[in-house]
Amino acid sequence: MKVGFKRALMGLIALVVLALGALAIFLLTFDPNAYKSKFEEFVYERYQRTLSIEGDIELSMFPRIGLSVQNVSLSNPGDKDDLFASIDSARFAVAIWPLLSNRFVVDHVAISGFKAWIRRDEQGEYNFHDLFEGAAGPPEPIALAPEPDAALEHEHSVGVLKEAFAQPLAEGGVKPVEPRKEAALHVDIAGLELKGGEIHYLDVKRAKAARLVNLQLNTGRMTFDQPFEVAMRGALQGEDPLADATVEGQALVKIDPLLETYSAQKLNLLVSGQVGPLDAKTVALRGNFAYNGYSRMVDASGVEMLVQGATQGELPISDLNATLTMPRLKVDQTHSEFNIEKMSLRATGGLPDKNFDLAFDAPRLSISPETAEGEAVAGTIKLEGSQSLGLKLGMNGLGGDAWNLSLKELKVDGSLKDGDHLMLVNMSTPVQWDVINEKGTFSAIKGDVTIQDNTEEPASTFEFPLIGSLHADLFKDEISSEINAVLNGAPLNFNFKAIELSDPKLRFALQADMLDFDKLFPMPRPAPAQAAPQGEPATKAEEGADAKKAPEAAPEDEPEQQPAPIDLTLLNDIDVAGTVKLGGLNLRGLEARNVNMSVAAREGKLSVSGISANLYEGSLTGALTADSKNQFTGELDLKQVSMGPLLQALSGSDRVSGVGSLALDLKTQGATVPALKSGLAGSARLQARDGAIRGIDLNQTLAQVGGVLTTVLDGEGPDLQTGFDLGRRTQFNSLDASLAIKNGVADVQKLDFRTPLLRVTQGKPASVDLVGSRLDLLANVRVVNAGGGEGEPNLSVLRGMTVPVHVTGATAAPEFNVQWKQMGGSLVKNAIERGLLDLVERHVQERPATPAQPLQPDAAAPAGEDPVKSLGKALKGLLGN
């Protein structure tokens, strides 16, 4: 017995020695680099990707299988030069004995220089999708939305689906998702250390790109379905969107790819720097988050988010401070459940011309296939600045279930204050939403709008009630609404319909008996006019109150304010068409009746066509256009319009009265209002009958001219006044004028002005500077009738003569000067020859009145000076001031 035992023991020892010897020979002779080509071939055959291992593979076998590789790269499918990922070096070891019990235990893994290029193509697919094709995917989700071509089956499928969710499992309801069986192999990694990592992300579909560089990652022991600690730090960079920020975070992570469950407990994520439009001092996110890929469920608790910094862009925000707290949020799409508890949002900041304060609270909301209930939701928005806005939102009475949601009341209260004007809005409506049919309605909108004007005592108040409804059918891709209101006792109806909501096309119709914008949006009250100084003629004070004054020049130490730009690029993105029919319209003092027009804005162009209206006892027709390149055109035709009231409404002064017809054909282009004036071109034609021009009395002026030529010889001289004076006017029988406009300057091509005594035509120069609002016009006034009748001046001394009158200066208050040098006729010639010059000079110098000395027949002008020119200088003081 002892001999047999000894022999067996010796045999076992010999076997162990042989095994160890064989293992030693294997370790000494085994070269893992001989298998590199095999690895590369396997990867290419399986994934059509190129695996490249440029460095040597170092292998150890006991007590752990150790592996160390360098310069490893993996390409995207089909292109060996298009890298998907690369590693400068990696080192890890696998324990041998746990493999015998189907446990894959890995020692600490160290990776250096990891880089990955993740790309999302136009179809939304990621370039790593094929690496997971071998794994079984989640079960097919239940289709909640009908196919566009299955409208007849839609209602039936909705009923079946609702019944399925309503039935318990024992009665044939929806079965819970069954996870796949776990694999027999368990993976256990003692820890991971990643240094110098880079992740590049490119979204071709959305044209976005970003990268995470200098990535440092450390983990604790990693085992599927067991939490482990993760700490990371890196720098987020990008050009579109712009990014230059540091990212740091810690969390207790749990992942299970087999069950597609992922969680991050005790998450603490910090971001600072530029992230898109946000220049963040601090962005902090804390809380517990979990996601289930099978049920598409998000479960969050203890969520706290803080954002401090500023934003850039078209509407920059300074001193942004926002907080979001949410003790519980659960969204389960598969089971149609939504739960939220005590959500609170607060935000403050500064806009370019005002500060804002936002608050939103949702105490409790719970939605499931069985019921929907919750407490009242409230929100407020406040804007404080040159204009003040307050908006209060309330939602209460949540009911129904996940398939049919309802609100007893959605209420909006708002106020807008602009100086002395205040607008109050109060609106409410019940709400219904059919989730499966994707239909909703604001079934009974009712509200009141109040406008207060506090510029006067007592303050005036304008109120109008409104009712209406709004319907949305996302299955048909349309929204429609009808609003009825009462303005000043006159009904108003507004209907609109929007289709193809992803790129909406809006159609509308507005019809009202009366639309008074002056009461809806009152103009600011003008500053009181200053009283005229003592001794100044009353007409000057009237002129100052009536004429439009040019803006005062800015002080030299203040920078000149740039004109506001005009941006019509919005026209490239909208498609709007509709009709407007108004019984009456008041707009900034302009009154019109029976207003009709068609409006269309599409493909970058706005067209207002078919304009027609009754306007100041006449009619208006025409069309207007504008486009996204700031090109404007206008064709307007006014016929038999009362010119005085029309000009009073448009400019505040009735410079021309009578019945007239005006045809305008204009076009311009520019990015500011001054640029539009400078680019104005086209034509204008005016025909007026039986009216008057304010500012000058030609009959009186010519009578004074004749008086100068006849009475100054006796030592007398009338006090001539030919400056602008709104108290004077010239009656006319007809006025015909045509203008050719180019680069903001109107050339008077025709002027035919007729009174019973005069005929006026244009001379040279004859232009109107529309940019600088200045006149430079020579009017040739010919006396065709001596007059002298009742109420008429006697112009017999000037009959048959042409008197040039030069009109210059600002259009609001021009000056009129008689051009004596260009006058003809024997009367002027004889007056010069008889020594009129000396008497005129004595009158201009305001010498005391003395008996006139006899004139010598040979009296003449000073030697070397033109007598006509001297006369013109002398009379300029009389006729030009």
C-alpha cells in the first residue's frame, strides 16, 4: 500500500514538473505579435473597419494575463484613413483563476492618449452604430401615433390601445417588457484611469461640432449592475456653437447594457466658460438621475441647477442668475406617465433697455392612463425699464387622463406701461387636448383689453371685450382660430388658419366696422409750445407751433446717434396671406373709410395690393411692396381729394388746400430711413383746383413791388414782408405740377399755377431736396390782369411783366426773394435812370423821414457799379426779410 502511494505521488509530481516545464517553454516561445494580423483580419471581416496595431504587444501569463499595447487605431467602416478611435498606449491584466468560474476580472486599466471621432450623419445615424449590431435590441415600442395613410383605422386602433392600457395584465393587457437574459460572463474591472483623452463630435445633420479635450477620467471598481465612482475633468471647445469652457464632474454611476439601464447618483457637474451664447461664470447641476432605454423612462430626484453669467446674441442678457429645483421628476413614455413635484424656476437678469424677473411654480402634477390631477400652476414675468411689462400665468383644474387632458382654466393677466399709457389684458379659457388624435382646443376664450391714457385730466379709458376659440389638429398639421371683439361699439372679426406647421403658411381675414389705432395706441403728448417773445409777430409764434422743426444739432461732446437699421430678412422665412376690410380706419390722424386691401408675404417679398379707400371726399387706390433686401416700391393714386384736411393729417399743416388728384410712382432701397430718402426715385404728378397756398400772398407781394416802383420816388417806401407767414395765402384756380425724383432730389419739370391775376411757371433752379428738406425754386410770376376790383390789389403797373421769385430754405419755413436783377420792363429802367437807387438806399438805412430833395435828371449809380445790381442790393433788405 505504501509502495503504491509513493508511486502515485511520484507520478503526480512528475506530471506537475512536466506541466510547468511545458508552460515555461510556452511562455518562452509564445509571441503575441504573431497574432496581430489575425486580430486585424477578424475586425475587418466582422465590421469592415481597419484595425492597426503599430507597436508591439507585450504579454505576461502568470499570475495574471497581462497585456500592453501601443499606437492602436480603428477606422470608420470602408475607409482605412478615416479614423474612428486611437490609443497611444493601454495596459491591463486579467486574473486567470476567476475565468474558470465565468468571471472576467481585470486589474487596473491605464489608457493614455485616447481619441475618438464621433459623427452623426444626415439620417441621424452614429458612426459607432455597427459596433453594437450583434447585440439584441429592445422590444418594438407601441405605436401611439397613426400613420398618415391609415386614417380609417386610426379611431379603432386608439380604442384598442386605450383598452389595453386600462386592462390589468391578467385580463390581457399590455405585458411588461421582458429584459434579455444576462450573459454567463461577468465583467469586473478594478479601476480605469484615462489621461490625455479627446472626444470629437460632429453632427452633420444639424451642422454642429464640438470637442472635449484634455480629458482626465478615473473610476472605482467597475461591475455591471453595480454602482461605482466616476470623476472626470476636461475642456469643452468648439466653433459652431462657440465653446471654450472647463467641465468637471463626479457621480456614482451604475450601468447595465444588457437591461439598458443607466443611472448617475449624487451627480455634481460644474461648467464655467463660453458655451454657445452663454458666457457662464458657473453652471452647476446636482441630483440623482436614472434612465431606462426599454421603457424610455427618465427618473430624477433632488435636482438642483444654477446658472450664473451672461448671454450674447441678438438679445443679450447681463447679470443672468437662474435656479431650478425639482425634488422629483418622472417621465415614462412607454406607460404614458408623468409626475412632477414642487418644481420651482427663478431667473433674473438685464436686457439692453430693461431688467427681467421670471418665476414659475408647479407644486404637483400627476398624469397616467387612469387619471390626471394636480395643483394649480403659476408663473410671472416682469420687465422693468423704459417700458414696463407684467405677465401672470395660471393653470388650474387639471383633469382627464393621459389620453385626454383638460384644464378647467388657463388664465393670463398682463399689463404694459409706456410712459403715460397703460394697457391691461385679462384672458381665460378652458383647454382640451386629445393626445392620441393630436387635437386640442381653447374652446371658449374670453377676455377684456383696457387702454388708459393718463396724459390728460381726467384720464381717458378705452375698453373692448373679446371672445373666440382656437383649434389645433396636428394630425392634419393645422391650427385655426376665430376672434370676435367690440371696438368703440363696432364689431371686429379676425380669422386665421395656419397649415404645414413645420414650415407654417398663415392665411387670415380681418373685418371691422371701425379700427381706430389712435385710441388703441395713443401718440405721446407733445411738449407745450413756447410763447412768442414780446414784440415778435403772432404769425411767427403760429409758424413755430405749426411747422415741423428740424432736430437740433447734438452737442459736440456727444457722439452722433446712428439711425436705427431696417431689417426685413424675416420675410425670407414667412408665408402669410390675407385680406383686410374696414368700414373705417383712423391711423395717426389719417381718416379713411371703406378700406380694402390684400396682403401677401412669401419668398422674401411683402405685397399690399388692391388698396382702395374713400379718403377726404375722394378716393385712394394703389399697391405697395417691400422685400428682404430693403427694396420698396409704391404706386398710389389719389383722386378728387380735399387737400387741406389730408395734408393736415399727414404733416400737421394744411399748406395747400383745394380739391386735388395726386399720382405717385416711387421706389427706393436702403438699410436706414436716411438711406431710403437718399435712394428715392420715381415721379409725382399733382392737379389741384380752386384752392390756396399758405405762407405767401403773391397778389399782396406784387402790389407792394409795384408800390415800391411808384411811390418811392416821393421819398416813401412800404414795409415789404415776403418771408414765410402762415397767416398769408394765395388763392388759385388751378395748380398742375410734375416732379421727376432721383437720389432723393425732386426736379420740378412742370409748374402751372393760375389765379385770376397771375400765371406762375417754373424757372431754373427748380428742385426739392427730400433728404435735407430744402427748397430751391425759381417761380416766374407773370401778371396777366390788372385787378383792382373788390378785394383785389391793383397790379396795373406790373401788367404784362414777369416777376421772378426765388423760394429757398427749409420746406417748413422757406424764404421768398424777388429777383429784381432778372425783371424787365420800362418801369424798372426809368426808375433806375431817375435816381431811385439813392432813395431806396436811404429807406433801407431807415433815415428819418424828411422832405424829398429834387432829383437831378442826370443822377446815376456810383461809377463802375451796375445800376440794376445796386438796385437789387438795396431792395433785398426790403423784400428778403
